[in-house]
Amino acid sequence: MPAKLSKFSIDVGCKEYAHPWTNSCISTMTGIGLHSLQESLRIYSTVYIITLLMKGKIPSKDDIVRTILGILQSTAFLSWSAFSYSMFICFLIRILGNVNILTASFIPSFLSSLTAILIERPSRRTLLCLYVSNIAVETLFNMGVWRGYFGTIPYGQVYIFAASIAVLLYFYRSRAVNKDSIYRIIRFVVGPYEQSQYLGNENTNPGIVTSSQSPESTCSSMRRKSKRHTFNIIWKSFEVYKQIINNLKHKSRNPSCPHPYSCAHYILTGGAKLFSIGMCAHVAIQVFLQSRKIFTKPKYIKDIIFKKKSLNIATFLGGFAALYKLTSCSLRRIYNKDSSKFAIPASLIASTAFIAFPNKTLALYFMWKTLQLVWNDGVEKGMLPEVKWFSIFLYSFSTAVLFHAAIIEPHNLRLSYWKFMYNLSGGRVAVMSRIPLNEFGLNTYKSLQEVLKKTNTTDKHHHNYSLEPKRFFCIKDKTDQTTLFCIKKDIVYHDNSGAWIL
């Protein structure tokens, strides 16, 4: 059973807790602000430039200007968040004279996030809100498990994903969807034929497209070409593949199915396509991330390709697409009609493929997107009130939860977010003294050491610079540079009396 909160407040100053490396609050704020400014500029320069290049066209002058302004605005948002966090900690300690469980990190983070998110572009606020809320829910769940309030749920992320994707696919098949990014993802996975405009409109079905040549004439033509080609095996493989595809296309298809060709072709090609894309994408990412290791040990690429983990995301994508289409086509055959309600059982059955890739981040992302779309749908229908500042409040609250966990109970925070905070602060989040916080009874210092070991980070940074003026002026010998004597800067020599006057 973990330790419980034994004390609400402790008598400690900001020097002993927030910035043990210096006496100056201003020096602390400036140092963390300057470092976070550099790190934020590096992060957002990479993000915005990659986004610009992914458009696949030569950027215009306006695109470049918007990109530069976006980088500067997002950099100001993130760097102000780090700077003001330290500022609010010191401010509250000086006002209250102590540190309590809320002012140690939660309230300063909430205030800094609230002021920082107003700097960011409105179009990015919802995306940031979804991101931090995703991690905050996971963190709160870890806190509850650690305190023994409830236990872990086996395959809990699968249940969350299944419920969320069922609602999203029902929306996808029952109404004209907007331009939300989540629908583009769904369209990529299940295809355009499951979208709402195809339901009940059989005239849009292109039907079975047959080749102008018969399969026999096509095969004989391929054989003639293969005889003239040196790579007979390759041509024969193409021949067999084409024959299999043609046979699949000419299998039976129910009239209520909106897709072209046969159901077997629709199911198998959809699953195979997503499987190959998932496999290639995972291998490409791993090769890019491990490029330095592959350059020194080229044989390592075999381990990446044939590793079991490489199949996880491919199995999930391919399995989900195939199972969803198989269930949808089966229901259409059974009832001899198409219905948007078929999306619910088809999604729940297809979600079993998520067991191969049970990713918490992905499951929570779909959950938050579902809640957002359901709420927006309720607002449009007049069933729910519109809360204009809700995303800003949720972002501030979620970020406060994450910063609270990073300081008070870092073992409950996602390790990747700890590394982000560590890099953004230049390691200062680890140097902040946890020893005084042990009085809260939550084993804070021990938890920090465990996280430092897991993430290969350290709390031994030295931030010795200070903005305070030097209090002493020293005279050194010209020959060996040894210090002869020092005098205080605030002492003035009086020529007439020869006395030192303060």
C-alpha cells in the first residue's frame, strides 16, 4: 500500500525547494526562460518546417511568412509557459510563506498554462488540449492505481478504443462528416465506400469492371512477353498474381454492398494493403531512428525487419480493416440491405485486432476525439450548452496535473513527458529539491531517483550563473594573478579623511 498524504503544507522557502542552485528568483526565471526559448524554437522549427514540406508543393512567399510567424508564436507560448511557471511558484511561496500540496506545482502550472495558451493560435488550442488531456487521464489513472483506489483493467485500452471507434464509425456512416482530421484517418483505414454518401445509393457503385481481354488471352500474352524477358520468374509471379486478383474480382457481390468488385476482393485487398503500409511505415521509422546504429552494423537491419514488434502495428491495421469489411459485408448479405447501424457491431468485432497493438496513447486519443465530436453534435442539436472557454480550462487543468505529478509523484507520469519537461527546463525540473517535499508522505525523493534511473537523466546539474551583481572587487598580482585583497563594492573611499565609508 503506497504512502498517503500526511501533511498539507510545509514551511520551506523557494531557495530550499524551487531553485536550490541560486538565491535569486529572478535569475531562476531568466535562466529557465532563456533555455526554454532555445528548446521551443528548435522544437517548433522542426514541426512547422516538416508540416510545410509535407504539403508536397513549392512553398509560396505567403506560406513561408505564415510558417515563420507560426514558429515565433508557438515558441513564445511554450517558453512563456516555462518562465511563468517558475515565476508563479516563487510568487506564491513569498505570499503564503510556505508550500502546500497545491502551490508546490499544481496552481503555479495552472496559472502559467492559462496565460500561455492565450498566446498560442486559436486553431492549435484544441489540438494541444487533446494532447495534454490524453496524458493527464493516463496520469490520473496511474495515481489511482498507485493509491489502491482501483486496480488495473486487463485490455482496458482495447475497451476504450472499441467504444470510441464504434461511435466514430457510426458518425462516419450516418451523416455528412466534416473536415476533422479523425475522419481522414478513418477514411484511410476503412476506405471511402463505407462513408455516408454511399449508403442506399447503388447508382454510385461503379460495378464490376471487366478486362477487355479474356483471362485466357491475357495469360497467353503475359506468357509471350515472359519468354522474351530474361526474368521469367518475375513475370510468372505477376501472371499468377493477376490471375488471382481477376478471380477475386469476379466472385459474388451482394447488390446492397457499395464497393466495386466482389466482397472477397474488397476484404482481402483492404486488409493486405493496410498490413503492408503498417509494416513498411514501422520499418522505415525504425531505420530512420536507428540509422546511426545501422551505419556501424548493417546486419542490424535484419533484426528490425524480422522483429516481432514490427508486425504488431501491421497486424492491427490489416486485421482491423479486414474484420470491419468482413463483418459489414456479412451483415449486408444477411439483411439484404445496408445500414449505418452495421458500423457498431463491425467496429466492435474489428477492435479485437487492437490486442496486437494495445497502445494507450492511441486509445485515449480516439476517446477524447469521440467526446469532442459527441459534445459538438449535442451543441448543434441544442441538447448541450456551448462552453466557449472549455478547451482553455481543460488544457490548463490537464497541464497542471502533469506538472504536479512531475514534482510530487514523478513515477506516475509518462516517461516521455518527463523527458520533454527535463529537456525544456534544461534539467532544472530534476534539480528542484524533493527532500523538503518528503514531508507530504508520498516518497517524492525516492520516486524521483527511480524516474531518473529509468530515463537516464540526472539531478546533478549546476546552474551557477546569477544576475546578482558581484558584491566584491578583487585586486590581483600582475605576475602570478594571485588575489592580493578584496573590498566590497558598496564601500566608498573618502579622499579627505582616508576612511572607508559604507
